[in-house]
Amino acid sequence: MAVDTHSPRETEKQRWDRNFADLLQELRVAQTGVQILFAFLLTLPFSSGFPNVTAFQKDVYTVALISAAFATAMIISPVAFHRALFRQGRKPELVRYAHKMATGGLAFMLIAMTSSVLLITDYLLDWQWAIPLTVVTGGWFLTYWAILPFAHREWGDDDEDAASATD
């Protein structure tokens, strides 16, 4: 009689490895988006229409630029942390740190995206349109990046309970 050594449950080490791999995939997506926004914002002052912006638009631009820079730093920081901890067997600390940095990076990315929308809509439209469009955009981001994910954090718990009950 052969003994089945392949367990359907993952070990703690396997779970940390999977969490790290999942987090890296998420960071790759976020990193690309924030770097494109940051690059756009870096070039904006050199465009021909930028000297015509108002003081308010320059302030909004500064908020967008700095927020994009902070988001970029936070989203890329797990790479530097990984380099510092490489082969030290400290993946749990790395995953926890990367989770916090990804969350903070997304918060700054939300600010950068929303303020970029305000900058462009205020430049193109009257403020009576720019403000509501920016509020809707910010609400849209908050809905899909925070409200829905947190409202559905319990998804799958019933499946795990049912699976453990049948084991």
C-alpha cells in the first residue's frame, strides 16, 4: 500500500511563496500604470500649453506629480527590500512589507490619478464641470480599489469551511 505524500493543503512556506508570487504579479500591473502616469506628468511642464495654466492648476499638478512619485517609490520598494533580504529566509516579513507598500502605493496612485483628472478637466472645462467629474472619478477609483474589495473580503470562506468539514 503506497502512502500519499502529496497533501492538498499547502505548507506555510508554500503559502508565503504563493503570496509573494501573487503580490509580485499585482505590483507589475500597478507599477506599469504609475510609471506611465509619472512619465506623462514629468513631460507636462515642457509642453507648449503649460505656461498658460492658472496657479490652481499648477498646485494640482504639483500634488499629482508628487503623489505619482510617492506611489512609484512605494510600489517599487518591495524590489529593494527583496534585494536586502535575499536568501535570508525572511519571506513572511517581505510579504507583509510588500503588502503595506502596495496598499500605500495604491493610495498615492489614487491621489495622483484623481488630481490628474482635476488638472486636465479644469484646463479643458469650466470648474463647474471639472469638480463633479473629478469627484465621480475619485469615487469610481474608491469603489473599485477599496469599497468593493473590502466588502467582499469574506468571499470563499464558505468554500474553505465546507472543504475542511468534508476532510
